[in-house]
Amino acid sequence: MRCDDARVAASLRADDELDGAPTRADLDAHLATCAGCRSFEDALRGLRSQLRVEPVGRVPDVAPAVTARLRDGDRSGQATGRRPRPPARRRPLAVAAALAALAGATAGATFVGLGTEPRAPAAADVPALVMAAQHDIRTLEARYAVTEVAVEGVRGPGAAATRTFVADLTYRAPETLGLRVQETTAGRPDVERAAGELIVDGDRWWEATTRQCSPAAGVARCPDEARTWSRSVAGREPFATAAPVPVDLVSPVGSFALAADPPPLGERDLAGHRTLGVAVTAAQVAPILDGLSAAVELRPVHPTDPVELWLDAEHLVPLALVVRAADGPERSRWATATGASERAGDVILRLEATTARINGPVDRDAVTVPDREPSSSVDGGFRPTAGDDDPVVAGVPVPTALPEGFEPHRSGTVAAPGGPAVGVRSWSDGRAWLTVRATTEWPGGRLFGDLGPDVRPVDLGAAGVGYASADGSRIALHAADLDAVVSGSLPPDDLRAVAAGLDLVGVAVPDHWAEAATATVAEAAAALPGLLTARSADGFGAPAVRADGETVTQAHAGPGQRGFTLTQRRAAVLPPPATGDEAGVEVRGTAGRYSRERGELEWVEQGVTVSLRSHSLGLGELLAIAERLEPA
Amino acid sequence: MHETDPALVRAAAAGDLRAFEQIVRDHQQPVWRFLRRMLGDGTAAEDVAQETFLRVYRRLPGFGFESKLSTWIFQVARNAGIDELRARERQARLIGAVSPPPRSASGPGEARVEIDQALATLPVDQREALLLVEVLGLRYAEAATVLGAPVGTVKSRVFTARSRLAAWASADDGPSVDRRTPGREVTGEV
């Protein structure tokens, strides 16, 4: 095939219009041997990402102006043939964006959906597909090529402009995983450069990193102890978050559990797999990027950076990911501060599978924790038990309604010196997992189960009241003689059904516990009449609400690291600027201010000061959320 | 976007402004995004989007459901966009100034200055074909209906437009676009 024909075919395939000759296979065969055409296809994808991005909140609503002009009898010169008079400009959002820009803080950009039906119907419901597919993933063996544009501030002056790695991932459900990353030079693994490995096998966890090292003058190479560092955890609890398994590399549940439908980017073939592309942000895929960084330190990316993510069409395994630099002064300032020099739209990090085998046999050696002595080691305190022999484990309630397909996994006890004796049971189905932890010795003061500061009460029916973490991944129950917490990779509603079937009756926490100020939206609205809520913000979970006197805080978690906090306080004036970087913005038709440093947008409305705060959303998304706030 | 309920279209055609307002709200987002890329200017796109929907209202009684309503609205939007570009050309000739390429969205804080400048260097027929397919996600056949051109023409215009933009994207010193436009960074503080 000639390059000219291949490029026409690539353009057609990008639009899903390639039917007949040449075929996809003809094109792939040509691309495999032609770097020029591969980079042409890459450029097409880059253009698509750029053209489909718009600053959030920029799309104006012309309906009021149009209908007003029609009511005024302006039929656009129907009778006289003259051009219409200049329209009255009603565009609060555009004004807000312009003011924000003048203030040096432009609206962030995000992807907007396509105007017509999605091309690939299967891409329409990616979040639900990801949640469902995790049950059918037993093993994964994959190799990825990783390219990053280096950041001078991180690597030091004179560092290579780009670094390339090869990453090997081996996974066996539910919590056995090996990840090895090695920097390459001219396409070959280079043992003198950065490398890392992470190996987890049930209760054993091992991590080792090799740093690139500049030997001192007169020394041929760095001593090994200066270059490699390792640590290990034994006695690891089932699915412990303190010694995590980066399972989002296998199935990106954390990136899609609370997500709205992402805009589709079409389909493409990758490493022998049909994949679906979606447009997301770096904050949303943070669990995937963090998983990769578990083995080798990668460059920082900005939370608002647009990301193309390509998922295996059947199992929704991430097979490629391209991070580009987002646009705008906010992002530019961040780049300057971190020493990065990329321009908006530049690819800064790329991961692409070169081979991937799902549910095939895996190499046992790849997931065997080495017997080498680590630089440091920790005992997680977990002791496995068989069956219900141990009274502590026997006291852990078993859900009456386990989701279909879940089988018992590890169970045992955990005890920290001086801490309560905790029993743990776990179940799994493919990559999906579920744990119940319980103790009769909880000292109180706050909820058992590390739910974080923001929780929301959930009605568990006959099981009384429970408390859910803001992201819905944990539900705690405080019962008369037992404190328990359910956690897992299930959708929040399914997890709630499991908690409701624990044969416990949860009660409200005592007044002196940290979560006592937790409220429902209705209770908070009674405390602060006119309370605004963000219930129409798509792609975020229900709020965790706190009502402290006349201050109401609503924390919304989203997929990955996305999330924001809405705080309202009865006070007619804003407090004095806290960080000094506040800039004026127009928000909801009034003058407000925005602090980049705090990621906080503040204004006064109806005698109440309102604050929207986020470290993962840019000003543009905050303004869009602000515009859509509505009374409880 | 769902296909618009014919009853809603008929009500709007009969003069029901609330029904028409619903139609505007259902279609204005893609219309504005298309026009914004075509004109390189969000404010002009808003004005032309208003003009588009005024024309749509006027012509709605003649809409015969031969195509999807959205396709037909895109047709009207595309024609309104072309009228705007011609008006600009006329104005530039009147002023006698050296005609710059269509105003680019280089106002403070406007996102995507670079891609908009690159788009502005494309001939209008290539630009509009690319935008219908790329920004609105239309099938080639649908874009052909909007443009009143054969599918093969759409295919070749889209490809040519993409090739030019790809060359621009991969060249640091693109043929006609200075990617390092000075002064596009906004640094003022209040």
C-alpha cells in the first residue's frame, strides 16, 4: 500500500467510514512498517482531541434572545429584507469567562460531547461497562511502551527531553500482580537507567526502585546501594489500601465508578484488540497513572489535562492512554512552577500496549515475591485463619445477599499493638472484590473504617442507618455491640445492598463523635433556608453533608481524584482574602473571586457566602457547576 | 441528541414559541460549536447562532421531514456562517485594509488559539466539511446533505483538511501559522 492511500484510509477509519478495500487489516499492516503514516494517524487523533474540546460553560444559551426577538416581531428582516439589528447581548457565562481571563485565571477546558448520536453505541455507557466487566477478568499479561516528556524541575537540568520505558504487567485475580518498568535507550532496556518493580501476592507486597544515578567524578558507576531501594510488607490485609495493588491498570473501576458518560473518540485496533476510545481528564484516570507510578516515578500531570483512554471493547482493560497539556494561563503557571515547558495540546505522557492477553495463562515467576532482603520491611498485622475457628473472625457478619459469583477469599484477624482486634472476611469475583471488617473493641470518637472526614448517612432499611464515604466505596455501621465496615469495588448502590444484608442494626453515631454533624440535605436545608445544592452536576456522587450551626458543607466525590466541596455560611460579606492571589470573577450574575492557590471560587448570594472548592477541577468547571446550583 | 418529536416541530411551526424554545435548546450547542470553529470567534458564533434560529423559525413551516431536523438546522447554520464570512470580506474590502484571515479568537483567555488559527488558514469548503465530521460527529452522508455536495467530495475535503492540519501540527514552524504568537499569555492580576 502506498502512503497516500494509507493516509486516506486512516482518515476514513477515524470517522468509522472505512468499508471495503483497503481494509483495516491492510491499513494496520502498512502502519506497522511506516513510521510516517503512524505519526500521521497520531496527528489525526491529536486534532480530534483539540477540536472536540471547549472551555466548560462557554456554550451560550441563545434561546432567550431568540424567543425575545420573535416576540418583538423581529422576523429577521422577513418583511423589509434588512439585516436584523444587533442582538442584545445576554451572556453571563461569556462575561464570567472574560472577567476570569482578565483576572489571570482563565476557564479550564474540558471535553464536550458530540452533537449527534455516539458513533459506537457500546461507548455510550462506558462507566457501567467497566463496572460490569471487572467480574470477568481472571488474568492479564501485557507489555506497554511508555513515553513521557521530561520535566526539567524533576529530572534536573540537561535531562533527556523524553524518556521511554517498557512496562510488563502480569495479573491474576483478585490481588496478585507484578509490574516491572524499565527505562529504555534507543528502544532497548537500559539497566543503567531508572527501573522499578512492584509485586503483590495476597498477603505479601514488595516494591523495588532503581534510580538513574550520576556517579561522582572518578567513579565508574554508582554503588548498587545508592541506586536501588526496596521495601516489603508482610501480613497484608485483603485488599489493603495501605499496600495497594494497582488494579486500575487492569480494570479502571476507580476512574469510572461515579463517572458520567465520557465523550466517545471512536474505535481502533490495538495490540490485536478492538478498543473503544473515550475522552477524560487526568484527574479521572489518576488511579491508572498512580498505578503505573507505583513502579517508577513518572512526571507530574495537571488534573485538568485532557486524556484519551482506549479500552478493550470486551473487557474494558486500558490498552492505551495519551495525556496532553491542557490550555490556559492556570495550566501554564502550573507548568512553569513544576519546570515543564510543554505547550497546550502537546502529548506529555503516552502509554500503549504492544501485547496484551486477557484471561490466558500467566507466568507464575512474574508474580512471585522475591526472597531478597528489602531495605525496609513492615508487618501489616494480618493473620489468616481457616474458616470460623477464630472467635474474632466468627464475629464478622456475613452478608445475606452477596452479589452472584462472589466466592470467599482470604479471611483472618488484624491487630495493631494497643488497637482493637479486628476480624476481616473477603470475597471476590474476577477483579471485583468485597470485604467486611468488624470489631467489638472500637473505642469510638469517630466511625470505624477510615471513611474520611466527609460521610453521608444512608438508609439501610431494616439494617438501620449506615454511613457512606463520599465516594461511596465504604459503608460503616455503628451497632449496639459491633462496629463494622463494608468496602469493595462494586457500584455504590450494590455496596449499599450488601451492607443492608449484614444482619446488623446501625444506629446514629453518638453526639461527641466526629461525624455527629453529618446531615441529610433536607436537614441542612432546614438549618440554612435557601440552601443551594449541586444535584444537577453530572458525574459526581451524592453529597456528604455537614451542618455545623449555620454553616453547611456538601462534599461531592467524582471518579478518580475528581471532586469538589460546596460550603455555605450565613454571612453577607466574604471573609478577608486568605492567600492574596484572589482575582475577581463574575459568578451567577454577581461579583465573586477565585483563588488559584486554594482552587476556591467564592461569592455572596441572598445573604449567604458560598464557596466552591476543588483541587481537581479548573475554574471553568467550577463556574459551570456554580451556574447550575439550585435550591434544595 | 434524540431525534426531535415531530409534534414539537409542528407546534413550533404553528407559532408556539415555547415549543420553538425547546428546539433551540436542543440544538444550540452543536450549532454554536460548529459556528465557533468556522468563524474562529465565540461572540460572532453567538450572533450567527441567533440568526440561524431566527431563520429556522421562519422556514419551519416549510420543513418537510425529508431529513432529520438536526441535519436541516445544520444546513441553515452553515449558510448563515457563510453569509457572515462573506459580510466580513465585503467589509474588509470596503475598508481597503489588507484583509487578515478571518478574525481569530485571540481575545484574552480564549482557549485553543492555535488550532483556530490553523483552521482559519483552510479554505472554507474544507473547513466546514472537516468541522461537520470532526466537531459534530456527522456521518459523511449526513455532512453531504448539509453541504449539498456528493459524499466523495466530503471525503476528499475532510482528508485534505486533515492533511494540512496534521502537517501544521507536526511542524514546529508550520507553513503559514506562527505557533508562538506573542502576547497570547494573559498575565494581568486584579
